[in-house]
Amino acid sequence: MEKEIPVTSLQRLPVYLNYLKSLGKPEGNISSGAIARALGMGEVLVRKDLAYTSARGRTRTGYDCGELIAAIEEYLGCNRILPAVIFGAGALGRALMSYGGFKNYGIDIVAAFDTDPAKIDKFVADCKIYSASEADEVIKNTGARLAVVCVPANVAQSVCDELVGCGISAILNFAPVLLKVPAGVNVRNIDVAANLAILSSQI
Amino acid sequence: MEKEIPVTSLQRLPVYLNYLKSLGKPEGNISSGAIARALGMGEVLVRKDLAYTSARGRTRTGYDCGELIAAIEEYLGCNRILPAVIFGAGALGRALMSYGGFKNYGIDIVAAFDTDPAKIDKFVADCKIYSASEADEVIKNTGARLAVVCVPANVAQSVCDELVGCGISAILNFAPVLLKVPAGVNVRNIDVAANLAILSSQI
């Protein structure tokens, strides 16, 4: 991806993809207006979102359906598989292990880690929970560079440091703390409560 | 909140709050530079974040610690309790029910709903799971206007319609679909996989 796409645009791409596939006409054309009407969205927004992909619409005829599907799939990385790990197999970590949506983006959760002996060596949705002490070996074997941090706030920084030491260079953090990482490591934070708080302010 | 605060700023406010409280000196002063250094952040960013609250720093002396704590608490709504419900008590819904972070923002998860008889009338972290058929009555009794949608994509729109019918006016949606809502209802989407996909593009 050349330019960073906003999350809101990125999360609409699988919606377009599902809709286009549901039409079952890879040889036909479709306009951004038709997509917008079918999905109850603005046409300008649809065109803007699709412009992040390599697909180019033509005046009057619109997009070639097959080309558009291929362009979205390529953009979303459906054609490659990227391994990722989850650190922390508590309620949230296990929920993410069993979440199917990662496949939409070509991401495969290959392992999880926890320090609780009762969880280690258990499986959740085909994904094994390893001891945190095995993280270095497992991460290097799987070649994962992506990690999801689902541990309590008070241990998140030390887990983050350990992951970076294992070669992880991109972290999705659910712990409500600001992780300090060296240059070259990217962190994105998901704070569920903060999102709910913003909504609450709009009631 | 007068102006919409970015999620990234909002999620740093509890971090400042925890830090300020940890100092244990409500009668002293603290500068934005000192806060920034302690938390490993930029000073301009700290000042910008704190400007969303009613706290006003003074040249040289900085902020009055007690006033700053009170301003952040007021902004985060720590002084009021807002009831919210969760629809869908699957793995993610249950993880959110047991998540303690909502209290940071004065949000209280008062009930959850599901259609699975095996889950109904069970409790997760003091929160009861009700039958989806009781949603209207329970939501009206609790006065909740906020809901979190954690159901599969194929039923998310019908659940959303039902919630709106029960008086819900703000929805945090985890299902990877675009919910159509009437004017006056706000929706925010959290797509975990989309966030991970953005990170993966930066590796």
C-alpha cells in the first residue's frame, strides 16, 4: 500500500468485495453509483475508497467487475498469507483466536502465548496456546512479524519489549497504555472503552 | 464534549489521569513538559490533548495538579454513570462483559443479550445475559442509550434495527458490515482485522 488508507475506508473494502462477488457477473461492468445505491452509501465515498486500489473506473461504463474484484483482493492481501501471533489468551485473546474476520485480509493467526499453565498447550479454533517462554522460538519458526497484545495494562510494556526482541515489528495493542517501541516498530491501539466514550458524548 | 476529540487523544486521557494520581500531590503544580517526559511523549501533544478538557495551564507554573485531575475526570465522565448494553454474548461479547476498562469512562455495562438458550440467565462478571426477546423491556428499564453489537455479520443489521427500536441512539459495532441507521443514531465501527491489515501493510 503506497499511501496509508484510513481504517474506515479499509474496512469498507471487504464489504464491496462481498457485494461484487454476490453479483456473480465477473465479465460485466458496474458503476460506482450502482455500488453506492446497493450498499446505501455515497457515490463519492465509494469512488474515493476504490481509488486506493489499482482499479480504475471509466466514464459511463464504470469498473470492469472482474478487474475490480481482483484489485480489491490484491489490495487486501487476499493472495498472500501473513502469519500473526496473539500474546495473552484471556477472554479477549481467545475471542480473537476464534474470530474469522482476519482471513478477509490474508492474516493467519498461527500461535498464541500465555503465562497461565492452565491455558498452555490448549487449542482455540485450531490455534495453539504456547507458554510465553517459548515465544522467541515459535515466533522465529513461524516468521510472524505481526502481533496482537491482549494482556493486562500492567504487563503490556514488558510483553511489548519481549515481542520486539523476538523480531515483531507491528503491534496491535488492546491494553489501555502507551507502548514505547524503538524506531521501525509500528503500534496501533484499539481502545474499546474510548470508542464507547466518544459515542456516549454524542447522545 | 463540545468538539469531537480524536480517539487517539481520548485514549491518552486516562493515561495522564493515572500518572497524575500516582504522583499523590494534588496541591502542587505540574508542567506539560514534565508529564511528557515521564510518559515518553511529545510536549506539544500533551498540551493539545489536555486542551480538550477545561484545564488551563499557566506559563512557567504549568497546571495545578488537583484542577487537572478534576478536569480530566469531568471530561471522561468519571462523575456520572452511563448504562450500556451488549448484544451478542459470544466470545467477544463475553470478553467485553468482563473487561474492566469501561469504568475509566464512567460506562457501566448493565445487561447483555443473546438468542442462545444455553447462555441466557447466565452471568459474566456480574452482568446478566438476557434473552434477546427481553431486549426492549430491559433496555427501557435500564435507560441505556448505548449498545455494543458483537453479533455475526449476517444478523448485525437486524439486531441494529431492533436496538434502535428500543431507544438505543449510539452503537459501537464490531460486525464487519456497514450498519444503516436513521438520522440521530450514531455508529462507530471497530474492525480488529482492518487495523491489523493496516499494520501489515507497514511491515
